[in-house]
Amino acid sequence: MEELYITHYFYPGTDPWKNIMNLPEQEAFRVAAELADKHKDTTSFGRFSDFANYYPDRKRADEYVREEFIKLGGRPELKHPYSFVLGECEYLRNWFDTNDKIVLALSDISDEQISFTLGDSCALLIHGEEPVVLTKAMLLDEISACDGSVEEYCKKSLGRYAYIEVQLWADRSIYRR
């Protein structure tokens, strides 16, 4: 099987290791308003202009995925994960309108600190669908069943979804090299 990696795209000049959901609620709303105002013409900050709707949806999605991951044996250190995508995703790269990204080898990440959903977990819940949560071992088994081809697995599994969302549940400091 090919070496797998995860990618986090981020807007230039922002700290990719900050998650607005880890802030106290009032501060999260204040920061969201500042970001929305500062980046009015940027797709990736659109969710912050409607933060009153985004915040509870994101919170619910994070809680759902975390609880399901724990049931599968995960041991998340964080309440809200860092969001990545398996491999690359042109859709998200364009959404952030950047080539700025963090890339981590999947093999460097503890199985107990990473989960996966087929599609965007928040969008799925908004549309009334429960995300399918996978552990790293489950994902690797499913890819192996597709002759080790991530591309074939994605064709078979994603359907209308643009990517496999990755939730990194550990503090970033252990991944810095």
C-alpha cells in the first residue's frame, strides 16, 4: 500500500494550529466576527459570518464523532479535533485559495488519536445523516480490500462527498519535527 498522508489547508497568515472551537463560547463568537469582517471575500471564512448557525452545528458534529470514536477504542486528548483530509483535496485547496498546508504522514500518528469520516462530518449532520466514523485500522483494512488503492477506495466509498475528513485528536506539539 502506498504511504498515506493527511493534509490541513489554511489561509495565509493564520495559525493552522488554532481551532476556534477550543475557545470559550463568547470569545469564539468575538473571534469569528473579527475573521468574517477581515476576510469578507474569502470562501473559507464564510462560516464565520453565520457563526450563530455554524457554532452549534460544529459543536454537535465534534461531539458526535468524538463519542463514536471513543466507542471504537479511540482515546482523544482534545474535545475538538484539528481537521484534515486524507491525501489532497482540490476542492478544499480552492476553498482556502492557497497552497499553504500542513502535511503529516499517517504512519506518524497514533491510532488512538485519529479518526476518519466519509465526507464532512458537520455537513452530514446538518443534512440529517450520521457520519460513518472509522479508526485508522478500519480505514486501512477497507483500503486494503480495494487492492491497497486509496483512489479505488474513494471511488467506491465517497459517492457524492469530495473527501475523507480526518480528525486529529491530539495536541499538535507531538507532530512538530
